[in-house]
Amino acid sequence: MYWIITKYLITAGVVVLVSEFAKRSDKLGGLIAALPMITVLTLIWLYIEKQPEAKIANHAWYTFWYVVPTLPMFLIFPTLLPRIGFWPTLLASVVITLICFAAFAFVMRRFGVELI
């Protein structure tokens, strides 16, 4: 139980750290947020918890493929935000990301990469 609480606290601390940097500097906050810190922490947690190397490697592999269809969101969000407000922009970004993911998974299946 202590281990799970420790994992939560460290992982939550990373998110808080990123948001605090973002308050002070858009560029520095964006840079830190762009670092794959959650993925790195997840890989560390999997390793410490003695998961098989294949599982750890698969996590990194699928994370790469799942990041690609999320990239349009980072262009859509700042474009829509001043036009329609925060919550509608966030919702639209999520919907567009899901559509991009579905289309990307369909295309990647033709190349032998199963994402769904």
C-alpha cells in the first residue's frame, strides 16, 4: 500500500511541477510538458515492479504510436481557444484526437501495426 501511495505522490508531483513551471514561463512549461516524464516514470515503475522486459518494451513501443495522432491537438487547441472558449475547445480537441487516432490506427493496420 505504501508503494502505491509513493507512486501516486511522485507522479502527481510531476504534474504539479509542470503546471507551476507553465505559470511562470509558457516556453519552459511547454518544454517540460513535452518531455515524456509520465512515460519515463511508468517505465521506471514497471521495471521496479519486476515486469518482464517485453512488457516494458511494448509500453514504449505503443506510447510512440499513440503520441503521433495526438499531435494535431496541440495545433487545434490554441486556434480554437480564443474563438469558442476553454471547455468547448477542450472537448473539440478530445473528439478530434479520437478521430485522428481511429484514422491513424486504420492506416497503421495496413502496415502491420495493430493499435486497437
